[in-house]
Amino acid sequence: MGITLHGIGVVGGIAIGRAHLMSHTEVDIAHYEVPANQVQTEIARFDNAVRKTRKELEMLWGSIPENAPAELGSFLSLHIMILNDATLSREPRHLIETQHCNAEWALKQQLDVLLAQFDEIEESYLRERRADVVQVVDRIFKALAGQAATPHLPAAQSENTIVVAHELSPADMVLFKDGAVTAFVTDVGGATSHTAILARSLDIPSVLALHNAHQIIEEGELIIVDGIQGVVVIDPDEKILAEYKRRQQAFQQEKRRLKALKGAVPTTRDGVAIELQANIELPLDMPQVKANGATGVGLFRSEFLFLGRETLPSEQEQFFAYKEVLEQMGNLPVTIRTLDIGADKMPKWSDHSTFANPALGLTGIRLCLAEPNLFRCQLRALLRASHYGNLHILIPMISSIHELQQARMHIELAKQSLTDEGIPFNRNVKLGVMIETPAAAIMVNNFLKQVDFISVGTNDLIQFTLAVDRSDDMVAHLYDPTHPAVLYLLSQTFRAADRIGVPVSVCGEMAGDARLTRLILGLGLRKFSMHPAHLLNVKQKVLKTDLVEIQPIINKMLKCEDPEKMRDLLEQLNAL
């Protein structure tokens, strides 16, 4: 009987093969005093370690084959950028000089400072960038200790090698370039880690956050990786092995069918056109957007530019980031959301305190209006970038018309300043608001008269409507996208937008959940925006849906108050 481990499946698929344990040697960090006459020598030792690390990363970057995913090179470039940043390459030198401590201890102190800043970030994708900093610093530690920084795969490996590691960095994953690795599992990592993103790009079945797989699994052991269910089976018996081989074959057949849908126009069986767009966190996400046939970017979160740093990003830095995405999408729409940072995790550059109840604090548009210079700088960068593509500006966490009017005033002032300076921009940039508070959903008719489009953020709308924090294990089970109150607000919002003729989209997780696609289609939605990995699954559901056929069940769901009956109706809906 095999042992089963449960983690986070980040790439669907099933792999069966032999385990290869990829080990990283731990480096002990000693602390000792450096005599005054040897301080400069210690600084030189640190500088040499940084140079050696930079050379290793540049060599790895240069060894990436042409057919490798674009993200691999981008993430290695990010590691080089982190290494070159003054917070890592210069600040430890200052600590060595002022504290007369050894290079390892100075580097550890600076790492602790940086990690504390990342731990204050609420956005999961950006918070997990702390792993990239740790990986770069780990390479410097190894250079200081004279150890090899990159593990190696065995010289003679089978076609079905499954890598088992505590964690993997982008540099480690260069080793997968020859395609001999068919899956990997790690003890740590999350759905938005670079390991997960690269796994999706490489299309390798993977399961992360297994906690102790590296200690349990033995070298050469037969294992099954089920990226669909987030399961790893160690030493399976014949019956389990046969069942997973059957599932593997079925999944591969389904995958081939999905790939064939990339160029298909998303239209329901009764001829209604549906728009499927992508949510992104970084310009680095664009290759996956294109690979899955998105018809635009429905949500570009701009927070990555503002978090994990001591100072605000300049207008020029923001301009280049926005321009890069707009140019890649050509004439397709790109909706960029203005800064939306949780009030419980104020960055170092902010003078505002954190809040005991952050969801009701200084967040979204409230923070931008409280920081007019910050807001104006971002708006100028966005407007400048609008000259290079089809930009839509999205204002988050709106709860009153007055906030919208203030935001519009700042936009007009930014436009005037660019006009005065002779800087080109699109004077007809479309403006929209996020409907993610019950107040905005209830008063949606008022907003629809003053904006070009609206986007429903179902994640927050559900949480605020049901008073449920889904990150709280004690109440997370109460988070229910099919709750009658949620369905009522969504239905009323979609109908109001349709009456007035204002485009409406959903950019929360509901949009990417294929189990809910028919439900929100039946409620009236015609534009979805989701993680790029979900696009083809949702498109398949759209192509198999007849809106007239599903309407009787949708009507029953809108009247249903019993959770169990609601689940039964959802099953009936998806069985059509």
C-alpha cells in the first residue's frame, strides 16, 4: 500500500516515474568580530562573492535554450536585478564597516530586514517574491562558503525522472531544459510562486507545499504526481498504478482537445459571443496570456511596483512597466487597476499606520485620495502609456459617487499637466470602477451613469457581503460564491449594466472557476477575466453552453435558499 501526501497542485496532469532527490546544502551562518585592520579585506570577500554569484546567474541565463519558456529567462533576470540592488550589494558592506562583523552576518542582517518587509505584504503573488530574495542570498552565502550553488541532475537519468526538492529556484529549473524531467514536487511554495509559474510555463505536472516529501521519498523510488488533485503517491501498488495510468491517458486526451480550442472564438451554442480576458500581476505574465488566447488583459494589478521597497516608484519606472504590457497586447484592451494595497500592510514608504480592521480602513481609492502626489504620479504614468495601446483605467474599492468624482478630478489634472508639457496621451482613455463593496453593488445604477465600464471583484464582494474572511480557517467554510445574497447582487449588477449598455466583467476567482461558468453566464455576464491558466477550461464550458437551455435552472437557483439544494442545482446545471 502506497503512502499518499497532499499539497497544492499547480499544474494539472499526472506523471509516473522515479524520484530524484535534489539537495541544497545548508550553510551555517556564524557571527564573529572582524579586527579593524581586516575590515576592508572582509568587504572585498563579500564583493567577490557577489561577483561570483552574478557570473553564475549570467552563465545560467546564457545557457537557456531558444525553445525554453520566456518566463525562465525573465525570472533569472529578476534574480540578477535583485543581486544588483543596493539593498543587497551595498548595504551589507556598510554593516561590515560599521559593526566590524563578518560578511555572512552582515548579509543575514540585511536579509532579515528585507524579509520583514515582504511579510507585511498582503497580496499573495507579491509576498511570495520573498522566496526570490532568499534564493539569491542563498547563492551569495554559498559563494562565501566556497560551495556549489546549483545542484545537478544525475548524468544518466530516465525519461521519467521526477525531481523531489525542498524548494526550487529559477536557476535550478534551467536543468529541466532538456525535457527529461517529467514532474517535480517540493516541500514549500504556493500557487503564485515563481516555481509554480515556471511549472505552468513548462507544462510540467507539479505539487508544492508537501512539507516533508524530501525527507520521506527515497532516491529512485517509484512515485505518482497528480497535479490535478495535489497528491503524491509513494510506492503505489499495482491496482493504484493501473488506475493512475488510465487517468494519465484520459488527461492527455483532454489536454489535446483543450489546446485545439486556443484559436476558437468563445461563443455559446446558441450564438452569443463571450469575451475571455486574463488577469496579470507582472509584465512577465504576458507569454502565458498569449499562449492561452486571451482577448485582452481584464485586470493588471499595479501593486507589484509599489510593494517591498523603501521608496515610491518613479513616474518613469511605472510608465515603462505599463507601456511594456500595452505594446505586447497591440490593439487589444489592457485594464490597469490603480494602486490597491490592504490597509493592514502599509509599505515602508507610507506615513499611514496599519489598521486593526484593514478591510474597513485606508485601502484602494481611499489611500490614493489620501496620497494625491502618489495618485497623480501613477495617473500621469498611465496616461503616458495610453499612447502605446488600448488602455482602460480601473479604480478599486469604490463605495460612493463622491470618491469617483474626486478620482476623475485627479485624472483631469494629470491630463492637463501632460498637455502643458506637450506629452502625448490618449485623451479618450476609458474609465471604470470595481464593484466589490455591497454599497457599490446596491448603488450600481448611479455609477453606471458616470463610467465607461465596471468590473466586479467577486473575491471582496463575497467577503464583505457575507462578513467572511476566507483566509481565516475558523470561518473560511462560510465563504460561498453561490450564497443567495451574492447571486442576487451579481444578477442585479449584470442586469443594470445591460439596461444602460455599459460593459461589465468579472475579474475575481469566480470568473476562472469552470464549475461556475454556466451560473454566471445565466446571470447575464458576457465578459470574464481570469488567471491565464484557466482560459481554455472556461472557453470549453462556454462552447458547450446553450443560454436558453440553462435558464430554467438559473431561475431556480435565484430562488433557492437551501445550501444543499443549491449544490444539487449547480450539479444539474453542469450536467446539461
